[in-house]
Amino acid sequence: MFNNSSHLAVGDVIQVNARAYNRSGSSNVNVSDSGQYSNSVEVHAGVYQEIRGDDTTLKELYTHISPAARGDAPKCHPETRKAVQQNIFSWMSGGSKGAASKSTEDILWLTGPAGTGKTAIMGTVSDKLQKRQELAATFYFSSYKGIAETMSKRRLVTTLAYQLAVHPHLTDTLLSPILSTIRKNPALFDLNLTQQLETLILQPLRASRGNLGPTSTPMVILIDGVDECGEVGDMNANRSRQEDQIEVLSVLRQAINDPAFPFRVIVASRPETWIRRFFTDSATGKVTEIFLDNKYNPDNDIRLFLKSKFAELCRRYGLDPSTWPSEQAIAKLVEDASGQFIYVATVLRYIDTPGTSPHRRLDVVLKLKPQSKSNPFAVLDALYTSILQSSPGPEATVLWLKAVKYFREMSEFRHSAWTVNRLLESHVGQAKTLLGNLPSLVHTPDYEGGHLVDSRRYGEDVRVKVLPTAICGVGWSTCYAFYHKSFLDYLEDDSRCGAAFPGVDGHRVDERIQERLALTLKCGAPEVPVHSSLLLVFQRCFLDLLVGFYMSGLRRSIDEGILSECEPSNWLGVSGQIPSYKWHQGVTERTLYGVVHHSCRSYCPCNPGCKRWWRAISKLSNDRWRRAGTLPPWSSVDILLDRFNVKSLEV
């Protein structure tokens, strides 16, 4: 409404929306621009906030944040974990960082075994700090969701920087220098964490030191689940994850060692050996540790939690809480939990499975007998094993779950439940049959970054707007997720899950995936047919899965007979119709060639099936197969040597 104004004076303004401004003095702001804004606006105000309407810098920073900065973290049940929370807030009030009484222990490490409620405590503390206006930023690493961004370290600093930049009590001081830093060096998003911390957070803090406002208690940054940090699809995952976790801790140490950094840091993780070694050797005198053991009397909290949840169950099922469950049953559950909140949480989800009797489910749990007294997770393992054995096909179920776990960890680009089901199902409804009794362990929520889900994204590409009725509710834009990392630990441990289901080891899982990939490649479609409007979508999703599987290092040859029966032009046509969102142009074609050529013997002509594929691939334009992203191009000499298996091409 100010489009034609030549001069306008406004008083008592709190917020100014503008493209550019020049500020002079402490109360005057001159805002100028052309077009839909007035030519000159003078604002008389003591408090203002600038929001740049067309400045893409903040939006660019936003594209580099992680969903790990989440506000939906689980919370403690009311009236539980009060002693732990009291210790955390006592630590916070022990001295104002940056003041004369600055504490030398500016990191608090909340640690304890799996399932003891660390994330719930962090979520509750976060909420309370938010209400007290003492929360600066949060980051929740998480592997059980299977979301690459919540497992990766790469967006840690950018996510923290964004939260600091838009924080209502920090934005006036930090927003401008942070955005200015990005404009000067747009490539900083490719820097390592140490360099990002220096340029995105520490330098702006130094420039504005003393202007953040005095507080009796310093603001806090919360970092949860450091032990779950690790890059997706890494071939040397264990070593890489340890290195990633130490790098994250090193960056936090770098921050608190800088005099300009005014925040305290709370870190939560399991007490992994390398994490404890870091705090002992590299951060001596900087860390206060809170270990969640029996001194915090978790049994009372678990008992309170159980009684409250059973009361809810009784209300919903019309049961008499004075007769069910008995005090002896609750006491047995508390004893079996051994301080692990995840145990009772899983028990309650299991008892509350739709279509079953809560009485019978509770009786099943109470009769469980752990196989090993030396295993600290023996009772939890017995519960997981019992739930899995309730499936109509226990070994097939475990095999399916391990395959799902593999696909979740294989790629940053999400494979939907629809895609996974289409690949793995050998008959209609198999997924529901095998996993339908497991709502206490696995579920299929809508993925937070829905645009990254393969079937949904490719479906939009081919304009599948309305799904056929026959496939509604099968996970078009949802992904498999597990409730807790402890179940993933159980699945991958041969001494735990392997002891109960010895026929489903890692080798068998690889074989099963290989079999399904080969069969689909042969048929040109999933074994259970899909609606015709969705076939192209599935084929594109399948190619992404195939490429990811073979690029993970698990390369095996496909049976020659299957290759001879395939129709290469159909699959190559899919790649031409719908470009991959995950792989550079040419990577799919190269990988397909590598798959079919892998079984050919050195210094011998290729197999007939390989020749069939080679003829189809060689007819493509050079951009479709000779060149692929950053990979070295294939020369004519390289191709000739490869055709006679003298020197293999780099796929």
C-alpha cells in the first residue's frame, strides 16, 4: 500500500520487511528499494528485525539444514527422571559462561546403556530450556529412522548456524554476519566441519562479542545421539562412524575452547569406548558426566510409567484397572527392564497390538525366559525374539527386516515401503503377512522429506497424480522405520538375533536380495504385478536400488541364463525416460554393464548374455554410457581391452 509513497515516517515499528537498508544511530533505519516498495521509507523505532524478502542467502542456508534439528523428540513421562533433570539444571547454574565465574566444565555428557531414556531426557530438557529462553540450538542424530540427514555429520554446523541466525534473542546480532559470510564464500557448504564452524559460527560470534546480552545462566546447545552418527552407505562403516563421531566431538571442543563462544553444550550418547576415551584424553577438565545407572532409581520411574500407560490401556479396552494388571505383573516387568525404558516401551506397544488380547500378550511377556544371564540385554533379546516368532514365518520375517535395514542404510535417497515391498514380495500380501504382527517393532510413517522418497518423486515425474484404488495405503510416500536403535543392534548381532535365527545371517540376506534383483531384471517388472500406470515408476526405483546395491561393494554375477532372457532395451529405455535423481547420467548404464559383465572370464570372449546387453548399451549415445558424472570416460582402447577381459573398465 506504500507503492507510490515518496517519503513516509513510521513510529513504534517492531519489524521491517525490506530488501536493503542503511541504519544510522540507535533508533533510525532508512529502508530503500524500487519496484513494489516505496522509494524512501524512514522508520523511527528502537527495536527492529530485518527480513530480506528476496535475499536467497538465508534460504540457501536453510537448504543445508538437517531434520535432526527436530522439535518432535520423545519426552519423559511426567514426574519421571526428575533427579537426572535436576542435576542437569544444577550443572547449568554452576556459573555463567563468559562471566568472571566461568565454569571450566562447559560440556555435560549424558550417557548410559541402550534404552535408558537418554533421548527422552534430552527432549524434555530441550522443552524446558525453550520455555526459559535458554535453548540456543539442538541436533538429534538418529539411525533408527533410517534418514540419511539425521545420521550424517555433514549438516551439523550449518543446522546449528541456521538456528542461531533465526533465534529471537540472537538474530539481531548474528543473522547479518552469518549471511554475509555465506555471500562472501558460497562454497563454505563444501568445507569440513572445523572450517564451517570457524567461518559460520565463531567468526560471527567474535564480531559481535559482548552484544549478545548478559544472562545469569548461559544458553545451551543440545547434541543427542552422537553414537548414532555415521555416513550412509559407507563400505567401511564401523571405522568411518567412529571417525565421524570423534570429528563431531572435536568440533564441539573447538567451539567451547574459543573465548567468543558463549554457549554450553550438552551431549548425549552411549558410553562407547572411543567416545569415553575422547572425553578422558582430549577434553580433560571440560566435561561433566552424568551416567544413567541405578543411583537415579530408574525402577521407580519405570513403575510410574507402566501404571500410567496400563491405566490408558484399561480405559481404551474397557478393562478394570483394579484387577489388571496385577501388582506382581508390574513388579516383574520393572525387574525385567533392569533400568531399560525401551524394554517397557516395547512391551506396551506389543500388548497394544490391534486385534489381539492385551491379557494374552501380557501373559506371553511375563513367561519369557532369557537364554543367557551374562548378556545385559538378555531380557530385551527374549522379548524381541518372542515378537518375531509370533510372525507366521519367523525366519522369512527376519530375512525381510534385515533386507529393509540394508536398503535404509544403503543410500541417502529414500526407498519407499512401496518400492521395497514390490521388490521383495513373491506373492500378494506377503509384506502384511510377515510384518503385520510387528507394530511394536517396525512402522511406516510418512517420511519428513517426502520429496526425496523414490516412488513419490518419480510418480510426480510421470504425472501419477491419483493412485489407483488397488494400491492405496501401501506406502507410496512412506518409508520403513524402526522404533529404537536397540532393535537394529539386535538384528545385526550374530550372538543375539543370530542365535535365535541361525539360518538368516548376512550372507543369506545378500543372497536373497541378489535373487530378487535378478528375478526382477529378468521379468522387467515385480513378481507381484503392479498397476500399468505405475510400472515405469517401479522400474526407475528398481534401477536406483540395483545401482546402490552393486556400488556398495557387494558385486556378484547374475546367472547367465537370466541375462540371456532379459530384454536390455526395456531397462535402458527406462533410464532414458526418467533421469535418476540419485545418480549422474551414465552411472545407471555403466552399472548395468558391470553387473552383466562381472561373470565373464579373463582373456575369453564374453558370455552370450553379456554380449546381448553390450549390443544394446553400445547403441546408446556416448553421454549415456561412455561418460558418467565425475568418473573417467571410457576410451575405445579401454573398451576393446575390456571386451576380451584383459583389463576391466572402471564402473
